[in-house]
Amino acid sequence: MTPVTAAEKASHSISAYGTARSTISGTPLSAEELRKTHAYWRACNYLMLGMIYLQDNPLLRQPLKLEHIKNRLLGHWGASPGLAFIYIHLSRLIKKYDLDMIFLAGPGHGAPGVLAPVYLEGAYSEIYTDKSEDEEGLRQFFKQFSFPGGVGSHCTPETPGSIHEGGELGYVLSHACGAAFDNPELIVAAVVGDGEAETGPLATTWHINKFLNPIRDGAVLPVLHLNGYKINNPTLLARISHEELENLLRGYGWTPSFVEGSDPESMHQAMAATTEHCISEIRRHQQEARKTGVAERIRWPMIVLRTPKGWTAPKEVDGHRLEGFWRAHQVPMADVRKNPQRLQQLEKWMRSYKPEELFDESGKLVAELKALAPTGARRMGANPHANGGKLKRALRLPDFQEYGLKLEKPGTIEAENTRPLGVFLRDVMKLNMKNFRVFGPDENTSNKLNDIYAVSKKFWIAEDFPEDADGGELARDGRVIEMLSEHTVEGMLEGYLLTGRHGFISSYESFIHVIDSMFNQHAKWLSICNHLSWREKVASLNILVTSTVWRQDHNGFTHQDPGFLDVVVNKSSAVTRIYLPPDVNSLLSVANHCLKSENYVNVIVCDKQMHLQYLDMEAAITHCTKGIGMWEKACNDQGNEPDVVLASAGDIPTQEALAAIAMLREEFPDLKIRYVNVIDLFKLQPSSEHPHGLSDQDFDSLFTVDKPVIFNFHGYPWLIHRLAYSRTNHRNMHVRGYKEQGNINTPLELAIENDIDRFSLAMDVIKRVPKLQRIGAHAKEKFLNEQISCRNYAYEHGTDRPDAAAWKWPY
């Protein structure tokens, strides 16, 4: 007998094949329950194949012919059987214990494995009545999948019961955690694909177990689905030893239970026993915490399900491995339209599920199987938490005007712009202690929002040290969520919003880019939801971008990047909003508006440092309501045609533009200057492109049709050109903004490096205004000398020249 090698032993221990091997023993299913459960799974698998391949003959009541096959075969088979397997076993427990549960499918292309059980439980047909539970409805259901005008191969917003598309991998656990916050009875089943488990965002989100309070929050039940392969590569977690994988998950703080194998009968029993054990453990921990009133950190249960890739597919096709290999990832037999033998193999495969036993004469799932699913809102495809607008309640908001600054004169006092916002958010939280949370990557104090801790501390349920009491602001009942992973806190907030609650997140401007693609996915989700009448509106995603480019004199070049705005502009105008309030009162007005809004992504850009204050509260509300407008006290063209228009968007650009205006008015008293301030950036786009956009007539009225316009912008200058390129006077619009210049600079020196400083702007006006070209040489020389002096002073003293740094509006 040939001895078994160590490699062969290791391979067998992590094999996806054979009789079930499971941590939890037991056979809870009776013979009849086992038969029905397996039949239900066969029905799911049949539907999944039908979605990928068929446009007609949905129940194979005729021999399969070429015309029954879709012209383009799209979709993903590999993870789908496992997803349906999980869904069915969770549904069994929902019905048995009357559980409140939703299902999040992390694997990017696993939609067939979710759509099939959602259709069979009836939730799909209730929303899409043409996809009825009969033969014609099934034909429509099959044809629409990955078909023009139909639905995609992810769990898109069109999928009932979904709050997580999975198209971009890595966020299923953070979304699940956000959904569980303040939902004490909800269990969120979150399937993690083993390809997904290789991503950085997913790796950080294993730590969500340190953020769930067993008293007030629901639970997340992760299911790590190891099917071994990605598109055509093995997955890492499926190729490490059982011991190493278990140690990894235990190290993250979970209690894993394994279910491994391919034999359906034993796998059903093992999964039934394991899911029952996990639900029992969740309820035991919650009941103990709620009885004692003590919130301790729990090593929550999770499941590792190891099954073959493309489970139940043919083992081989043309001598090549199919089931249990990467070839099962997408369409397993993509050449059925070209190869008659392959068409016969497909028919044999589909008939192996015995659809004639599963569906009645009308094409509906037979009654004994239909009875297995939960009913009403307990079905995961109909749970209202997955259509959060149904549960959303409007925030109770204090009067934001009470948090503002009183000004006697504009541009003469300084304040930290974001600190009063923190006081406002403190009281928003106080009034909404069960449906509002503040999130951030370890930066709420740095961003001057720390007044929120007076009402609710940062949630912390890990180990406590004595020194934490000295300013740590940690508490086991805290509602502020901070973790140094932008991905994780953003995902938590998205999950919280999509299940009907409200929130606010802040981040450093340079590192908000970490969530560029998460923002993209959420914006796309909202865009689709706007076209689905059954999807109720959810609270907007409100992002404060602070610690901005122009005040990074201490962090330097790496912390200077205002390009997130360019990413936001790429998305649909129906869901995106960008605001650049320059002072405290305008920031409060904008924040109040954003907290009331629905189905938007609101991006607010406002620095946290000391800045000049310009608008009293009444003026701020008026200006924010308009979004763009002239500041009369900075204009001297009343009753005349201006010689030049200066405009700005952002706090430092506004300060420098106003300083330039003051310099020009002193040197050229007869120069007619108009000043325009922009808070709502999309006002610059035509109204035909964005609902907030100005009409061409209104834009021309502000910016003229032929005068030079010097626009001082917070971000990259080409963004303004992109928004305003079709305007009448665009040819005369000259934009100044960040252009990748600077490092460890003083604030004014950094502005000089990028030509947004007062001296550069004033000299630019002399260059652009015809009459100043003839008479402005002396003034231009003076401004250039001043600029050089300020730069030299910064190099010598490490700070800005006092008179320049202390500049105030003189008029």
C-alpha cells in the first residue's frame, strides 16, 4: 500500500468533497424535512441555471432547443449554489423561531443564489408582478437576468431584500454591522466570499465584533463561504490549513464553526445543526447581557462553509475539471449555442434537478415546498429593514441658528469653523439617541467635533486601561463610532442609513480618497433606487471633508489633495451635492439642510482651523438658500458694469479673494469689482445638467458675458472649467486652485505656491483688465514685492508675516 504523504493529508483536511465534516454534530432534520429541504435547494439550483441560460421553455416541458437559449450567456454559477444553500437553512430557522433576519451576499457575482430563493418565497413576484409564480412569470424571470433592460448579476437595488450589491468586494461585514446598530432583534446574515476575504477592506471588518453592543444592537452572523477559487485562481483562505484558518478567525475574536463537504444529505444535516447552534448562541449572549444590564465583549459565533466551486455542476466537461474548479466560476458551458453536444449536456444537467417534481402544472413551486419558506415580512426578501425608507423616521433637529456666531462686521473675527457644528451634532444626537450616529476614522476630536462626547462617548467594549478615564471619552454605551479604517466606518454608516437611520461622517480631505469607490457604489445604488417606486427614500449620506489642503502646513505634501470633489462630480446629478461653506454660520445652515435631505450624497468641504467669519446668521441662510451670489459689501460695481469679476469657493480661497479685492480697491478706487461667492458648487453647471444649476441667463447676469472672471477655487482648477465650459463667458474665466505645489509651508506661502494668494490674484486682475494693463505697472510691482517679502519672511521665521496673517476685511 502506498503511504499517504503529508501534502496529501493536508489536501484532504481542507478538501471541499466528501461526507460533511462539522464542528457541531447532530442530525436535527427528520427524514421528511431532509427530503423537502434538499428538494427546495434543487429548485433553487434549477432556477439559477435557468437564469443564466434560458429565455424560453422555462420548465423544460419541451426538449431543449437552440432558440430556448439566450444569445449572450452572462452570469456567475460558482458561488450561487452555496448562497442558496445558506439562504434556505437560515429561512428554516426564521420560520421555526420567528426570527427577524436579513441576508447580505458578499460574493460579487452571486445574485442567482439569492434571486432564486427570493423568487421561490414569493417576495419577488409581489414587487414585480409580471414575474409571477407560474410558467410565464418564470420565463420572464429567467429572461431578464443579465439581459438588456433586465437585472444585473449582482444583488443590485432591484433585488428585494438587498442592501448590499457585492459588485465591489470587501464591505459586506461593515454594511451588516451598520444594519445591526440599534436594531436589537435583528440578525444580519453576512456571507463573505473567499475571494472577497482577500481584500483589505474585508480584512479590517472582521473587527466589527468589537463594535456590537449585545444589549442595544442586533447581531451579525458571518458565513465565510470557501469554495476555493476566484475567476481562475485559488483563494488563499481555502488553501491554508484548517488549524491556521481557525486560529486566524479566533484571533479576530470570532467563534468559528466549520461545515465542510459535498454530500448533500450530510451537508444539510450539518448546516441545520450549525445554524441552529449559532442562533442559539446569539440569543443566549444577548439575553444574558440584557438581563444583567452589563455589555461585555462577545466572541460571537460565525460559520465557515467549505463546498465545491459550482457545487452540483458536472464533474468534467471534455476532460476538463468543472465542479470544484475555477472553470465553474462564470458560465460553466459557454459554448452551448455553438456545440450541439454541449446543448445536450446542459439539458441533462438541468433535468438532473427533476423540475417536474418541483413545480406544479401552472409552474408554481409545489405546495409542500412552498410551505417551507417564512411568510410576510419574515421572508428575507420582504424584510422592511432591507427597504430602510419604510422604517425611517425624520430626525428631531434643534434650531441650528442658536449655534451660530454673532457678527458686528464681516471679516474681522476668527473662529474654528467646525467646532460649533460639533455642538449642533451633540444636540442632534441627544434628541435622536436611537436613530442617529456620528462616525469617523479616529478624528472627531481632531476635526473639532468633540463636543458630541458630552452626550455620547466613543463606543468601546474591548479592554479598558485606567488612563482611559483621563480624556479617553470611551464608554460601553457610546454611540460615536471611530476606527482607523475609512472603509469600515463608511460601510457601517451606509448600512445604518440603508436600514432606515441617520448619520454623519467626517474625514481628512486627503484620505477621504480611501472611500472613493465606496462613494461610487453608494451613489450608483441611490441612482438606481430613484427609478424603483417600491424603494422608499433613505436618509442622505452626509460627509464632512475637513483638515483641508490649505491648512496642511504641518503635514505637508502627502496631506494635500482636494481631488475627492472631482470623483463626486462624476456621479449622477440626481444624487450628488457639493457644498463649500466658508464660515461657521454657513456651515451650520448647510449641515441642517443636509441632515433633512433624502437619497443624496452630500459632501461638505470646510476646514477645522481658525478662519475669518463673514456672514451673520440671516445672511448665511439667505446665501446658502441661493447657493451662489454676490456679497454686496465686497462689491463696488453697484449701478455699473463691472470691470472684473472675482469669485471664490472655499474658506481660504474666499479670504484671499477678499484680500485681493481690498488691495485693488485701495490702489484703483475707480476699478469696478464684482465679487461672487459659491457655496453650492453645482450652481456652476447649467440647469440642464444638474437640478441645482443656474440658468444661462442667471449665470450671465452674475458673471457677465464678456468681462474677465478670476475664480479662486478650493480644489483642482480644471474642475471649475469642467462645470462651466458651456457658459457664455467661459473663455474669459481664469481659475486658480491647487496644482500640486507645496509641502511644509505656512498657510500664505502654500497659497502663493499655488497662485491662489491675494498678490497673485491682484496681479492677475491687472493682467486681465484692459485699462489696468496701461496704468497698473506700479501696483503690480508693489504686489510682487509684497509677495516676495511674505515668502522670505516665512522661510526665515517659520510663520507668516504678522500683518498678512492678521489681515481683516477693511470696509
